[in-house]
Amino acid sequence: MTRSVAEVIRGRRAAGTRADGHRLVLVIEGGGSRGVYSSGMVQGLEELGLASVFDAVYGTSAGAVNGAWLLCGRAIPGMRSWTDSAIMNRVIDPRRLFRGGAAFDVHYLVHRVYDGLEPMDFPAILNNSTTFHPIATDARTGNAIDLRPHIVDKPSLLLALRASANLPILAGGPVVLDGVPYFDGGIAEPVPIRSALRSNPTHVLVLRTRRADELRPPTPRAHRVIGGNYLRLRAPGAYRTWIAREAQRGPEDRFLAELGTAALQLHPPAGAPDVGNTTRDTTLLGAALEIGRRAVHTAFARVDA
């Protein structure tokens, strides 16, 4: 009988080894501030002692950041940034757009918060036996790119985290890594399942940032006009992917569903509040963080049984 994702996770936790003949990967959806839900889920995984059960971690945008926190062993303290109003108001400030700046200061987030105020353990990520795969969008072609081959040291890891979360215009221009310009991985692959499947996993745990019943709102007109014109002129390959992405959401959800028992998706539960991409209300973010955390504890409540 084929083992379920939950059974593989529980078996590895109990045995303290990944030597079971399976390949288990973790996939984490992006979504700007909506990533607070998967942040809580990652915190729950760490609390349950499940950080080391995965063979690889794939993440897009905020999902890549959350994967990095899990792999560095600091997911619990690392999530404090979501409820720090000084940090959130510095990271997200739409008024900067009117001054020619970026609404999302990803450089500050990665280089000041993650490498100072609330530090990640970068050597722990680089040396982890669980491989880390942040996904970004190639600005030239619009393709989803696994940045793992470009991560060789701390500076390249920092650049990869920025590239994966680099929203066009809202976060500034493209991030260049090894001569290639990149934008946010969510343009090409918000849920990096297809990138993960290229490594031939037998089981996949997918952390989602929307409720299963949550409708995806259309892209705001201002974002379509300003962001679309920017990409059309500066990155036509990424523009073609960007304008097609809303039509791909339904097929992507069906593709995930068709994986059957090989994939376990964890969503925020019914009734969980909507969190927008640019939300910086720390009360709402704190509540969403706890909801995501409880969702994992509920899913794996019998992990030690």
C-alpha cells in the first residue's frame, strides 16, 4: 500500500532518519504579506520537530523566505518580524512610490532585518543536508528558475532571497544574479510545484497561503497598467508570463489536486481572514501567523503517536 505524505512525515520523525526509500519535498507558496500564513505553518513544523524530515525545500517569494527560516533552525524567533510594526512599516510603504522609491523594501528586509535585527543562520542553510530551492522569474524569458545552482555562499544566498521576492516596480528593478536579471518568482510560479516535481519526489507537502474556498481577486487596474507597461517595455518575456498568470491559476489548482495522495496541501482553515499582498496591520498579521501555526499542529497532532 502506498504511504501517504503524513505517514512518511510521521515515520521519518519517529525514526530520526530520511533513509526510507522515499523523496519528500516541501513546497511553499508565495504571496507577499499573505505569506504570513505559511510563516505560521513553518513555525509549527519547527515546533513539532519536523524541520529535518524533508529532502528539499522549494519556495517562491515569501515562501522562499519561510523555507530559509525553517532550514536555518530559527523559524520560531524569525517570525517575530511580522508583529513588529516598526519593521513592517519600513518594509511596506506605498507612499515611497510617489517619491520614486519602492513600496516593498526587500533590500532592507534581507540585508538589515535578516542579516542584523532578526538574523538568519546563513551557514546553517548553506550546509543543510536538506537542499534549498528559491524560485525566481527570469526577466528575459518569463520562465521560473530554480536559483539553487547560483547559491554558493552567503552573498549569493542573500541575492537569491531578494530575487525570489522582487516584485516589479513595487520592489524596484530586477535583481541580477550571475549576470541574469530576476523578478519575483510569483510571476511565473506562485506555487513552485512544477519546479519541485522535476526532482522526482515521491511525496510533497504544500503550504498554501489562501483558504481552499478563497477567491483570488483580479489584479488592480493601476497595477495592471503601471506594472504591465513597465514589464512590456523592460522585460517582454516576463510580461508575457505576467499577463497569462491569472488564467493559469485554475489549471494549477487542478494540477495539484490531480497529484492525489502524493501531495498534501495545507491551507488556512475556513473562516481565516483574508490577508492582502501589501497588508502591514500587525494585529491581523499576528492573528494569521497563529492560525497558520495551529493548522500545522492540527494536521500533525498525532505525529508522536
